[in-house]
Amino acid sequence: MDSIFGIHEQALSIRKERQNIIANNLANADTPNFKARDLDWRKEMQAAQDTLSQSINRPDLKTTHSRHIAGFAESASTQDYLKYRQPTQPALDGNTVETHIEKAQFMENAMQYQATLEFMNGRISGIRGALKGE
Amino acid sequence: MSMFPTLDISASAMHAQTVRLNTIASNMANVDSVSSNAADTYRSKQPVFKTVLDEESGLPMGGVRVDDVVESKAPLKMEYNPNHPSANEDGYIFRPNVNVVEEMANMLSASRSYETNIEVLNTSKQLLLRTIQLGK
């Protein structure tokens, strides 16, 4: 059976991850040589969708011997989509955090997180309505 | 790994900025601490920030910490003032190498960074509360 929340479950977890990354960028706004990072959202969602829709993208380990252990390749993790941000005004101390940009991204991500929560809430109330026969 | 790493990250940054504000306060308080020899003179203290690596992944994702508090290498200010009670045999007194303008700019930067982290903390708190109340 498909997950009740569909893709929103993955979306919420990726949004949470992105929240951490941007919070970390802002925390290191004064650390010399720190490089700001962000998630490649499109690739991340693509990977989440692939693992959701079919398990074909998780290639099974080929067993050619009776004593081989069955297994499958690990799906890509969030770290694989972490990219460095390109600074618009490079700083002398090698820090690439631009607080205003990070703040805007943080706010955007917070709004999207809330939107995802709304979708999930809608789903829950829909199912609750169906169960009660309203 | 913590359940809510964002809160830890912001808290670590606020702590680091507090240490920075403390060193600034110390520098400003000692701006007029004169001495009769170079060795005993107060030197401007500066914190060195460092990114904390995440224990699990080894990525720089764990916030920030104060790696060290170093003393400024800027030259001390020697002043010829033979009437000063702390003057040495040659009539010189030594003033700390604290640059007040620099310290003020540092203070503004630290307080702005502190505010930013409070904002992050507040937003994160709201999001987490809404997540806990999901489906109610």
C-alpha cells in the first residue's frame, strides 16, 4: 500500500534537512574559511520519488553463489546533493556566508515546510472524514 | 544525534557570539590599563571561531564553537609621560593595543549575529510545534 502522505513525507524530511543546513550556515556567519552549503532540491526530490515509486532504482546485489548474502544498494542520501553556494561578494577571510541571502532562503524553506504540513493535515482530515462517513 | 539539531546549532552560535561579546567587553574595560613594562601590559583578546563537524557524517553541520582566544599581535602604544605614577626609568608608560573603533564594529557584528540566531531559533520552534500538532 502506498504511503498515506505520498511524496509529502519525503518532502517534509528534506525540508527539515535543509532547515538544518541553512541554520548551520547562519551559525557560521563569522567563522573564517567556512563555505556555505545548500541542497539541490530538484535532484533530492527526484531521488525521493524514485525510491517511492519503484524499487527498481535500488539495484539488488547479484548472488552467484549459494552462500552470498542478499542485499541491495543503499539509496542516495542527502549528503550526495549538498552543494556549495556561489558567493556574490567574496569575503577576505574565505567565508562565503551572506547573511541576507541565507535569511531569505531560511524563510522560504520555513514557509515551504509549513505548506507541506498543511498538505499532510488536509490528508489526515480527509481520511478522518472518510472513516466517519461524513 | 539530537532530535532537533537546528536548536543545537543555533544555541552553539549564540554561545560563541556571547564569548565574543565577553572578550570585547574585557578589551573595552582595559583600554586604559597602563603599565610600566611591555610584558605586564594588557593585550587585546580575540576569539577564534571554528565549525563543528557532525559526529555521524563528518560534514561541517554541527554549528560553531570558540576554538581559542588569542592575544592580538599589534604593537603596544608607548607614551612618554614621566609624571605618570607608572612611568618607567626612561619616563615611558605602555598602553594596551586595544583598538576601540575595531571593538565597536566587532560588537555590532556580534550582536547582529546573535539576533539572527534568535530568529532562526524562534522559527524552528514554531515549525517543530506545528509538526508535533500534526493531525489535531
